Amino acid sequence: MVEIVHSAAPVCAIGVSLVAVILMLISKGYPNLREFWTIGASILKFSIVVSMLPTILDGKVIEYSLYSILPGLDIKFRVDPMGIFFALTASFLWIITSFYSIGYMRALKEHAQTRYFSFFAIALSATMGVAFSANLFTTFLFYELITLSTFPLVAHTETPEAIKSSRRYIAYLLGTSIAFQLSAIFLTYNATGTLEFSNHGILAGKAPDMLLIIIFILFMAGITKAAMMPFHSWLPAAMVAPTPVSALLHAVAVVKTGVFVLLKVILFVFGVDLLSKLGVGTALAYFASFTIIVASFIALRQDNLKLRLAYSTISQLSYVVLAVALLTPGGITASVMHIIIHAFGKITLFFAAGAIYVATRKTNISELNGIGKQMPLTMAAFTIGVLSMIGVPPAAGFISKWYMISGSIEARQIPFIIVIAASTILNACYFLPIVYTAYFKRHDNEIYNEEWRMLNKGYGMINLNSEVRIKEAPPLMVVSLILTAIGTLVLFFWPSLFLELARMVVGGVI
Amino acid sequence: MIEIIIGKYNYWIYITLMMIGFYAMIAKGNLIKKIIGMNIFQTAVILFYISTGKVWGGTAPILWDKAVIYDNPIPHVLMLTAIVVSVGTTAVAIAIVIRIYKEYGTMEEDAILEIERKQAEELRKGNTGQREI
Amino acid sequence: MNIAEHFPALVIVIPLLFALITWLAGLINRAFCWVIALTITFLCFLMSFSILNTVMHTGRISYHMGAWEPPWGIEYAIDYLNGFVLVVVSFIAFIVTLYSRKSVGLEIDEEKSPAFYSLYMLLFTGLMGMTITGDIFNLYVFIEITSLSGYALIAIGRRRNSLMASFNYLILGTIAATFILIGIGYLYMVTGSLNMADLREKLPPLYHSRVVLTAFGFFTVGLSLKLALFPLHIWLPNAYTYAPSVVSAIMAATSTKVGAYAMLRILFTVFKVEFDLNVVPVTKILLVLSCIAIIAGSILAISQTNIKRMLAYSSVGQIGYIVLGTTMANQTAMTGSIIHILNHALMKGTLFLVAGCVVYKTGIEDISGLKGMGQKMPFSMAAFTVGALSMVGVPLTVGFISKWYLATGALKAGMWFILPIILISSLLSAIYFWRIIEGIYFAPAVSSQHSEVSTYRSLDHHNPHPVSRSRDDAPPGMLIPTLILAGLCIFFGIAAYIPVSVAEKAANMLLGGT
Amino acid sequence: MKDDIIIRVISNLLIPFIQLYALYVLAHGDLGPGGGFQGGVIFASSIILYVLVYGIDEGRKRAHQKITDVLNSVGVMIYGGIGVVCLFFGGYYLQYGKLPLGDLKHASHLGIYGIEIGVEVTVAAVMITIFFEMAGRKSD
Amino acid sequence: MFNIAATVIVLAAALVIYRAIKGPRIYDRVLAVNVIGTKTVVLLALIGYIYERPHFLDIALVYAIINFIATIAFLKYRQTGGLD
Amino acid sequence: MSFILTAVIMFIFWILLSGEFNIVLILSCIISSLFVSYISHDLLIGKTDIKLGLIRTLRFIKYIPWLMWQIVLSNIDLVKRTLHPRMPISPTIFSFRNELRTEMGMVALANSITLTPGTITIDVNKDEFIIHAVATELAEGLMEGEMQRRIKAIEGEAGV
Amino acid sequence: MDIIRTIISGILIATGCFLIVIAAIGVVRFPDFYTRMHPAGKGDTLGQGLVLTGLMVYEGFDLISVKLLIIIIFIFIANPTATHALAKAAYVAGVKPWVKDEGDGK
Amino acid sequence: MIDFILLFFLVICAIAAIRMKDLLSTVIILGAYSLIMAVVWTRMNAVDVAFTEASVGAGITTVLLIAALSRTQRGEENGQRSQVRVQGSLNAHSIISLIVVFVTGAVLVYGTLDMPDYGDPNAPSHHHVAPRYIKEPLEESGVINMVTALLANYRGYDTLGETTVIFTSGISVILLLRRKIQQ
């Protein structure tokens, strides 16, 4: 039995950004102070998370029971390897995203920035909550909180299109989680009498197989944040959000929470043994494969950069699901690793997309001719991200692909190797053209100038005579995207910390 | 069978009365008619109650030297209350009807519903019209 | 005399007497009315709290009116269930009274305010009386007091539609009350008793008597009419829509709840659980009806354009929840049902109070008119959001607690199909509330699009200008009660053990436990 | 209607008797049929008769709106008040036996009499009020 | 004796009810109801004697005193169109 | 004066109705009588001279037997007409001059007319009586005016 | 003595009942509203009077018969008044009396 | 015999009352209904109830209804125009109502089958609490009218409620109809 340490640190980690929200609201009129709180909170949070790391690495688990609403409905936190893994990723990326956001928001002079940063902070808090949750109820609670707090972010621009998309966003996320996830939770509670996560699952032997399968399906359908195929369409729709939000949604908070919860359900509610006995793991894996391939094909057809990234995300998330569905040590390692690796890679890509937008107001790939020369740093980072996505060394993506393949072999499931291979090729097909366009195509200056003028009319920056030079985006943005790109590389060369954590996860559940 | 009829026929008459009133309450379009139906309905129920208090050979429940059997006084008491309630309800109903007549100029449910429907339609038109502007 | 011993009587008599005094005081100075109403509702809240406290310590209280022991005289029997409902009713009434001053000042002619407050107090008295009494005929009397005052209060809505709404309510309410009266008569005929506890003892041998069955049927139909269970809900939407805001709020929050309480009383105190389960399939019928009510209420709510009407239809659905919990006859679901009495009172109270605030400030009643209101009335709209989330059943709000109990109760009873129904209705309520919330926060204010007809005609002078986005929230007198209720929506969603501890005992008692 | 001599004279003649009969019914509620409610209604009918004959304005002079308004609630207050008084004397609510009016029998009797008065006052006042409000002019 | 008398009166009332329902004018109806009212007074007195309980006379007295109010109200309504 | 008289009449009326005597009832009786005469003493007695009123009442009592006899006659007449297969009626409306001076007298006459053979008072005003008679000959009988004479006699010479 | 009283009261009640029945027949049989008022106004009043007098005789002299007397008096006062009220209502409303031939109704 | 005829009258009057087009006639017939009802109650020895019905029926209800008519309109609208237009829906409505009414009536009749017969002295209702009310009113309440004793003493609280109902209706009417409080 693992040693349990009681500490309020997880609550602090969650609470710190909530406190920050209050401070932000108070200092509404002072943007600098407000952003100081944002940054401060994110750094503080990260340091709290890091402070917990040694304990976890010692093989201990931190637990904290915050409050019990009713018997069975506890708000309880537990920091285990997987949780700290996710928390580390999220809190680290929050720091960077905060910097990036500040740059982005200021550059575009967006409205309602206080609201933006507040909900941003709440969303992060909720993500931490999910990461540290010790039972299904706490998970569900924070899961809903993420949904609700990201809604204002998605609808941020308040244009009709944004409203429409955010409506779809909320409908999918809230709807499925109420309809399916909640009912799965009810059924689980009814079958087991508890909602606590346990390393070997809580459902084993508690209910007839048929019911278990139903519960499993309900969970899978309920956790739509993982953007599995029939419930994926909220994700492209949510692309109307400002780019930092997209980054947050796609790389960190929302979708990762989705797959994270999925992992937790698979590993800690059902347990590896039960799932392999039921045989639903393979079914899920096939399902994920389907999503991977189809989403990749759709991504191929997108011209809008963010949309292409979005479909790529759908496909990449399914890697995580596929990997864990193999139910082998390699697969689980791969899926855990892929969470962080994809996070870094995808956030780099989104940051780059945002930087391009801020600098040029362009959103379509076909317009990016020759941008690599004007924005060298951005595009360099972008390329690193792309490599990671495809799985080419020295980018981190390679590691997860490696483990995935080894997991498939362990499970003796050759079809999935083919799927991974095929998808790698597809990845390459839809990402490399962007890089190619950026570096090797010349852009048409006249058209470009014309557009530039029109685009800037509203901003009072009309400069007809001089040739408009495209500069890099504001330094805050560039710095952050470079940081994440470097992170991707670092992960490839020094992945030991995370591999250690992943191994602990595997050791716990198998 | 015969005993049943002899023993219960008066209950059935009360029920008939109740149902006449009930019918008037739900089927008649005229509001005053509804009120009258309500009165009939309530009185019939009261009648039913009173009859449950009857005892063969009993006399009115007021102490009397010559009496041995009295009727059961409880239903009487309950029904005094019920009558009072019925009067109160009737009064309020009439007051509402008077107001309705003042506002709508009619007491026919159909006509009132028609007016309300038209009003709602105008409202909708007005709303959409303004929204287009 | 030990005053606390007489609280059960005083908790009814004091509001009753002060309803009269309100009227008299109103003849002298109209400002007294509100003060009296406020003081008395608060006093009643304290008293009912003390009663509940006593019940929790000593068990069932039985107060004998006129010192006549139960089967002979009228008994006030307070156990966990009605102690709980008493507190709920008196608290909501207190909050609504606190709120009422401004709102009534706007919506009711000033010279009518004494009569209004007097009737309001009588409504309150009636509700408390219905809750506290242990005598089945006394229940009827209080039902009538409640109904009569309710009819008049609804009828004085500003729009003339309120009159017809009130008249329909009167007709259906009278049918309901008369049905209940018939039920009482049938039961009395074969038992000779009017006391609920006594009836409970005397009825079991007669469970298969056709008289008892008929009586039971009439009780069920009558009470269903009163509490607006689905096919019999037709009076409710109009009544709540056109009544003055304060009246909508108090009636939506308490009146149907007390109806539901009366239903529980009849189903589980006068009759025993065995009767409901084995003798007549009433639980099954109610189960089906409440399921339909939950779904239909939500669907109908979606198609509404008037805020209050939407809330009213949503009430129809929520009443379905309360009834649903009772029909499964297990403790968890019953707890859910009882706790939902409180929870729905809080949520609906909040929502109706916000609707009142909006009417007060802008005269808007249309949902589309709420656009951009988040800027203008941030606090009211925050309360609305809390209420709405609670209705949807988001965790940490009271709505979730009810759903949790109902759903787990349903699963315990092996009724799987309840689960989708609960969740679908949550989804539907998410749809109709989200529509509004989105409009409130993420849509630009629509400039004065509400036509004259859609607002209170006489309010036009009040705010003829387009809705501006500058902050202009309801006055504190209205805002504070609204926020209190909204806060409680969250508080009891977190500190759920407080009401649940009572509700569980009550449920246990209803199901025949000790 | 004032110009109809027969009805006016006969009504003048009957009204006092009706009123007295109303009070008689009240007082004899314990001995025979009748009581506060019936008495109240009969009393109200006398005023109604008066209004029918002399018109509503004359009627108001005899039954001032202020007075009926006050009496509306005074009656119930007498009733409820007696109950409260019972509390003060250590009894339960409406336990007349505890009133300091002699032995149980007399105390109860007087208590009952008291509440009947309350009922009569309210009923009479309310019925008169209702009639006045309803018989008001059409043009109002 | 009283029983027979009461039955006879009730049968007489049947005739009057015929008139009350048949009409043809509203006046006929009022007249008929008035007649029924006076018959009721007698009937109540007789029932009192059938049951040997003279208390019933009080009810008869009520009718005797106030039964004509409705008629006067009717007259007033027909004459002035209102009751004020 | 009228107050006391009304109270006394009321007192008597109560005693006649009640027939029960105990402290509570007597007290109620007195209070009720006073109350009734307080609120409506002007209705019953009005401003008439009490002494004259008393005399008239006595005279009226003397008049009653005659009236009774007339009523009986009228009923016999009525029975005849009702049961006669051909219904020998010839309704008519007519009026005659009002020679009475007191309202009380007019009312007495009007009601007497209503109760006596075949005639019904439709309306009375200061000038005339409007009468409906079931048969013309009855109308003529009434026109002879015996009844009015008798009522006039009750009113007395000094009628106000 | 009692027997005589009973017989007298029996006769009175029988006569009264007879008159009441006649009145009822009259109400049904007479051709128009005004004529119908005659049986209603007279036959009924006297019929009632007789029945109640019969009861008085049966009762003997005590307070109850005083009450009966009071009832009789009230009936004799109220009934013609009601009849008059009704007649007037009809007259004011312009109800035409039924006339046998082209009679001479004024 | 008398009872049966009287009940028969009641049914006839009730039907006539709701069948008549002329509202004033309806009101008048309702008066007759109330008169007969009072007699029926007297026959059932319910003196107090009959008394109440007598005073209410003769003194209040009819007058109030006439007042209502004087403030509104007298006839039930039966113009061909509206009749034709709503014919279809009206019929459907009445048929549904009839079904509801018949079902309700059938249930009630079903209930009566197990009831004690009319006037059965062995009916349970006469043996549970009633004997005390019959035996003790003089000792416990000092009155000889059991109904009054029960009304004002044993169930005095109901009567308080009843009076409150009256007060409520009074205030309601004031609230609804009073235009202006006279100074």
C-alpha cells in the first residue's frame, strides 16, 4: 500500500488562481496590476505543484479531503503520479500562456480583458481540480467548471458567429456530460456505493457485464472533451475563440482534461484487468483508430490554419485513447507521455498561428506564402512543433509514438501499428505543406499590401506609401512560443522525469 | 340488488347532481354559468355529507328530553364550514367575473380566448416588426 | 404559560391575526402594512425553526386545539416532514416579503396595498396551516384559505389576462378542493374519523373497500390539480405569468410545494406505504405522470417567450420531480423528493424574484428583452445565473443534490428508465436557461424592442428610454433578498447535510420507519 | 325605489325585525339552530334590503365604509383573540374552559358565545362589504 | 296528518316548478320561485311537526322574513338596471 | 322617543321569539334591542306622532277581521275561477284616485287590495292606485271604495 | 279536548293544503303573468295562513304558537309586498296583460 | 316519499339551471334549487345547515348573482354568428367534458357500492367519535345544540378557519372591485 500524506497543497494549487480572480476583479481598472496577478498566480501555482513533486517521486500519495457534501459526494483531492504529471504540464503551460495572452490581448486591444483573464484563471483552477481529484464526483464537478468557465472565453468576441459556435461548444460539452457522464456516475455509484478512484478499478465484480459495458459506453460518450469522433464537432467550432484560448483549449485545459479523465476512468474506475476481461479495450482502440484516420483526412482538406490544427488535435487525442485502450504497460506509458508531448507541440503550433494572426491578420494557409522569412523565429518554432506532431526526432513526438508501437506489439495488435504508421504519414501530409509554403513560396507583395491596408483600416494604421514590413509578433508572444518549442525538444532529450512518473502510473495500475 | 338500490339510490341522486354541476363547471362557456355549476356541485357534495350523518329514527342533534337517537352532528358541522367556503368562493368568482366583463366586454370564455389570442398575435407582430427595424 | 409550548398554534394564529391587523393598520397608514408583514413572517420563521428544533430533539409534537385530545378535537401534528416544510415556507415568505415593498409599490395601486398585504398574509397563513395541521378536514379549510387569497392575488396582475387566468384557477381550484372534500367524506363515512393519525390506524382493514379506493382516487386527483401535476397543470402557466411578481414568486416557491406536501401526507401518512404499493397502482400512475410532467414541462418551457411563463412551465416539470421521488417509495428517492421541496423553492424563488427585478427596472417580460442585461443589472443577473445553473443541476448547487438523490433512489429501486428522464430534463432545462444566460451576457442590448403591449402598460412612463447598458440594478430592497436566495442555492448545494439530515428522517418516517 | 311607497314602508317595517332576528339567532345558537354565521348573513340581508330600497349612497350613510372595513377584521380578531386569551390563562388555544368565567360549563358557554359574536360581526360586515362593492355602478 | 299535508304541498310545488321551468317569461319564473318560497315556509313548519321538533320553525321564520329580498332585488334590477 | 319605543317593541319581539330566560339571554336581549333601535329606530317608527300611531294601530286591529273575511271571500272566488273549466276571467288594469294621506294607509290599502278578491296593486303613488283585476266585475266592486273608506277611517280625521 | 283541537287543526290544515294546491293549479293554468299572480298572491297566502293556524291550534297556546303567529304575520306582510314588487317589475317593463276579447284594459 | 320527490326536484332544477340561456332565469331557478335544498336538509335533520342555506340562499347568493348580472350582461350569448364559428370546438369540448363527467360519476357510484346504506345506524361514522359529541355537549361546552358545541368547541379551530375564509373573500372583493377608498 502506498504511503499517504495529508497535505493541503493541492487545494492551494487550485485555490491560488481563484484568489487571483478576486484580485483581478478588484484591480479591474489597472491592466498592469491585473496581469501581474495573473502571472504571479501562475508562477505560484507552478511552484506549489513542483513542491509536491518530490513526495510523489518518493512513491507517496498526497491526499486531502476538503469537504463532504453528502455521503458519497466528497470533494476530495489526491495527488498521484498521473495527477502531478498532468498538473505539471498544465501549470507550466499556464505560465507561458499567460505571457502569450497578455501579448495577444494587448496587441489586438481586445475588449473585456478582465473577464477574459478571470475565466482563464478559473479554467486553470478547474483543470488542477480535475488533475488532483480523488473521486468521480470531484472530477465531474471540476469538469463542469471547466466547461462553464471556458464558455465566456470561447464566446469572447461576442460576434454572432462566436455566439453560435460557443452555443455548440456548450451544448456538446455540457449536454453529453449531463446526459452520459452523469448517468454513468449514477450507475457507478449505484453499483459500487463509492466514487473513489482506486488503482485497480472499483467496478470489478460489482455489476453484470452488460451493465459494465453500458457504463463504459456512457463514460466514453460523456467525456466529450476528449473529442472522439461522433462528438468532436464542438472542437473545430470553438476555433472562433481568441488564439490563446484555442491553445488552452486544445493543448492544455479542455481536451487534455478530457483524455485525462478518460484515462482515469479506464485505469481507476474500471481497471485494466476488468477492461481486458470485458474486451471493450480493443473496441475502444478501433474506435480511436477510426477517429485518428478520419480526422486526419478532414484536416487535409482545411485551409484555415487553426481549423487544420483543430482536426489534428482530434486525431492526436485519439492517439492517447488508442494507446491506453491497448491496456499494456507500453500503451499506458505512451498515452500518459503523449498528453504532455502533444501539449507542448500543439501549444507551440497554436501560439505560432496566433502570432501570425497578430502580425499579419491572416488565418488561411494559402496566404502564408513566404512567411518563414518575415517571421523566422515563429516559423522555426512552428516547424519544431510540426516535427513533434509527426513524430520525427529530435522532437518529443517520437517518444510517444515509440511507446505506442511497443505497446501495440505487447498487445499483439498489429492493425494498430498500421494505423499509427498511416496516421504518421497523414500527419506529414497535412503539416509539411504549411512549412513548405512558409519557407519556399514567395509571397505576392502587391496583393499583400492591398490586404494589409484594408485589414488595418479599422485600427488607424493606414500607411499607403511605405512598403509594409512584416515584423514578428510582440516579444511576449514570440518568447513564449519559443519556450514551448524548446520544451518540445527538451522533452525528447531529457524525458526521464516524465517517464519516471509514467512508469509509476503503469506500476500502480498493472 | 334491490337492497342496494333502495339503500343507495339517494347517493346516486347526489352524484347525479354533482355531475350536473361538474359538467357545467367544465363544459359551459359562460362564466356565470360556471359559477352556478360550481354552486350546484358544492351543494351536492354538502348534501352527500349531510346524508352520511343521517341515522334512521334519529332526530336533529339538539339535546331533547324525548330523544334517544340523534343524528350524527359531525357532517353538519363540516358542512357549515363548506357552505361558508362556497359562499366565499362564489363571491370572489363573481368579483372576478365583473372585472372580466369590464375588461373584455363579454363573459363568454370563447370570446375572451379569441380576444386574448388576437392580442397575443398583435404582440408578436409588434415585436417582430420592431425587431426588424 | 410556557410560550414555546404553544408555538404550533401561534405560528398560525399570529399571522392570521396580523393579517387582520395589517388591514386595519393599512386604513391608518399604508406604510405599516409592509412592516407588519415583514415582522410577522420573520417571527413565524423563528417560531417554525424553533418547532423544527424541538421536533428534532423530542420527536413528533402534537398540539391539541382547545385541549381536545386527537380523535375528538383538531390536532396539530408536527413531525420531521412538516417541520421542515414549515421552515421552508416561512423562510421563503420572509424573503419574498422583504423583497415585496418596492415591487408591490410599483405593480399594485398604492391604495390597494393594505388589502394586498392582508391577503398576502392570509395566503401565508393558509400555507402554514396546510402544512401544520394533522386533521384532514382542517386541511381542506386551509386549502380554501390559501386558494381564495391566491385567486384574488393573481387577479390583480396588471394585465387583464390575469383575470381570466385567475378565474380558470378558481374553477379548477374549486374542483380540486371539492374533490378533496369528497375524498374526506368517503373516508369519514367508513371510518368515522377525521384525524390523520387516527385514520392511519383505522384504515388498513378497509384497504380493499371500494369506498376507500374511491376516496383515495379523489384525493389524488384533487391534490394533483392543486399541485399542478402534468395533465392537470393547465391553470398554472397563465396564473404565474400574469400575477404580480411578488405573488408569482411566493406561489411558485411555496404554494405548489405545500400541495406536494399535502400529497405526501395523504399518500404516506393517512394511507400506508403498503396501500400505495400493493392495493392500488397509484405509485405507478403517478410515476408515469410525473415522468411525462418532467419532460413535457421542460419541452413546453423551451417554446416560451415570456420569462415568467417559461419559469411556470419549468415549475410543472419540477413538480414532476417532487412527485417522482415519492412514487419510488424508497428512502433515498423520498429524501430527494422532500429535499427538492426546499431546493425548488429556493431556485424558483430566486428566478421569479429576478424576473420581478427586471420588471421593476425595465418592464420587460420577454426573454429577448433580457439581452445585454448582464451589464445593466449585474447582481440580479448573477442571481439568475445561479438559479438557472441550479435548475440545470450543476454540482455545488441545490439542484444537483435533488437530482443525486432522485437518481440514486431510482437506481436503488431498479427503475433504470428514470435516469434518462432526469438527465434529459436537465438537458432541456440547460437548453432553455442557457439560451437566456447567453443572451444576458453575450449579446448586445436590444434597444427598447419590447413593444408597449408586452410591457406593463402603466409602466411605460417609468422607463420609456431604450435599455441602456449602463449599470442600473434593482434597488437594494429587492436585490438583497434575491441574492440571499441565490446564495442559499449554493450554500445548501454545499452544506447539503443540513436539510438532508431532516429530510432523511422525514423520508424514513413516511415510509413507516420510526 | 324610494318612490315605491309599499316597498319602502314594508321594508322600514321589516328591517328592524330582521336585525333583531339576526341577533336573536346569534344568541340562541347554543339552544337551537343558528349561530354567528347565520345571524351575520341575516343582518347583512337587512342592510342589503335597505340599500335596495334607498340606494347605495343612503346605504353607505347607515353602514359607513370605514366601519364595515374595520368590522371585517374585528370579528375574526375577537375570535382569534379569545383563543389567545385562553393561552394567557394557561390553557391550550381556544380552550374556553380555562377562561375565568365560572366553572367549565359556563366558561365554555361564554367562550362559545364570544366567538359566535366574532363570527357574526365578520360575516355581517363582509357580506355588506361584498354587496356594496358588487352593487356599485356599472359606469365605475 | 302532517305527512299527508307535507306531501300534498310538495306535489303542489311540483306544479309550480313546472311553471318555473316552463316560463315563458322571467316574471313567471320569479313568481313561481316566490310561490315555492312560501310553500317552503309551510313545509318547514310541517316538517318540524312531523319530527316533533319545533326548532325547525326558526328556519321557516327566516324564510318568512327575508325571502322577498330576492324579489325586490329583481324588481330593482328590472326597473333601474342596477342594484345601487 | 322613537328610540325607546323601538327598543320596547324589539324587546317584546325577542321575548316572544325566545321564551328562554337566563342572565346571558336577558342581557343579550337588552343589548340587542338597544343596538337595533340605535341603528334603525328611524325606520320602524319614524317621525309620526306616537299617540296617533297608537290609536291607529288599535283601529287597524279592528279592521283586521273584516280584512280576513275579505280574504276568505277572495279565496273562494279564486277557487271558483281556478277550477272552473272555462276560467271565467276578464283581466283588466285600471286605476283609481288615491284619497289617503298617510303612507301607512296607502300601504295598508294596497296590500289589502292585493289580498282581496281578484285584484292586485301594481303601483301606488301620491295620486292614484294602479290595479290589476282578474275580472271586470271585481274591479267595479273595488271602485265602490268601501275598503278605502275603512282605511281612511283608520287614518282618522287628523291625518297628517 | 285534545281530539277537538286535533280535528279543528286537521280541518284548517286540510283547507290550507287545498288552497295551496289550488294556488299551484292556478299558477299553472292561468293564461298570463298578471293573472297568475292572483293565485300566487292570495291563495298561497291564505293557504299558508290556514296551515300555520292549524298548527297553532294543534300546539295550543304557548310560545311556539306565538312564533307561528309571528310567521303568519310576516307572511301576510311580506307576501303581498313581493307580489306587488313582481307586478310592478312586469308593469314597468311593459309586459302587456292578457286580454280575453279586445277587452278594455287601460 | 317526500324525500324522493324533493331530490327529484333538485335534479330537475339543476338541469334547468344549467340548460337555460337566460342567465337571470338561471339565477332564479338556482334560488328555487336552494329553497328545495334547505327543505331536504331539514328532512335530514340538519337544522343548522338548512338554516344556513336558508339565510344564504334567500339573502345573499341570489342577490349577489343579480348584482353580478347587473354589472355584466344578462343573456348567455347565443348569437348565431359565434355559435356557428365555434361549433366544432364547442362540440369536441362538450364531449370530452361529458366523458370526464361520466367517468367521475362512475367512480363515485363505484365507491358507493361498499357504503353503509342511507341512515344505517351501524355505519362506522356514527360510532367512532360521534358518541362523545352527542353525549357530552352540555357538560363539556354548556350548550345543548351539539352542532354549536362541535362547531365552536371541539372543532372551534375549523370555525376560525371558516371565518377567515369569509374575511378573505371580503378582502378579495375589496381588492378586486373597489375603485377608490373614499376619504
